[in-house]
Amino acid sequence: MNADHASPANGAAPEAATERRARLLEEIAGLLQSPLEPAEFYAEFLQRVVGALGGLAGAVRARTPQGEFRLEYQVNLDEVGLDEIPEARAGHAEILKRVARGDRPLWVPPHSSAAAEGRT
């Protein structure tokens, strides 16, 4: 059971999750104010965020002047298996472009092609 969704009978678990989130936000705020080089910041940021979300991998990408996305930093990106799926990189690039063009957040579940196909 995820501590964030513990039963109300155990009031300590939701409070602990709230405390963990608050600590994470404080750590990220500290990173934002630190004089780290971009690669160092990305490493520290992704380590915290991927861990807090229980994720497998994470990446930071920047847009080039041509509008393409350049990988700036990654954590465990090979674990995702993007290179093992035909057309996965192209689909992923299309999702990034759609999000960048949009005026609202977009949730794309893992192993989903809905966003790339315009069904979001």
C-alpha cells in the first residue's frame, strides 16, 4: 500500500506523506537558489523527483532554436526501453512537441500512444 493513500485509521501515514512532500519542495527550492551548474542541478533535481514519484527514469530536455528537443540530462533513460520499440522515439518526440505547443498540461501514461495520435 502506498503511504500517500493509507487508511484514515492510521492518521500518521498521510501526515508523513505530507511532510515528505514539504521536504521535497524545500530541497527543490534550495536547489533553485544554489549556484550549481546546469548538469549538477539536473542531476540533483531528477534524483529527488524521480525518487519521490517512484519513477524508473527521468530526463531534462531543452528546445533548440530550430524547435527540436535536445537531451540535457537523464537518469536511467535506457531502462525505459525506448530504443527497443519501433517508432517509439518519433512518437516521444511528437508528444514533446504537442506539450510545448499546448496551453495546458498533458498526462501521457507509460506505454501510451494516445497523445502522439491526437486522442488526448
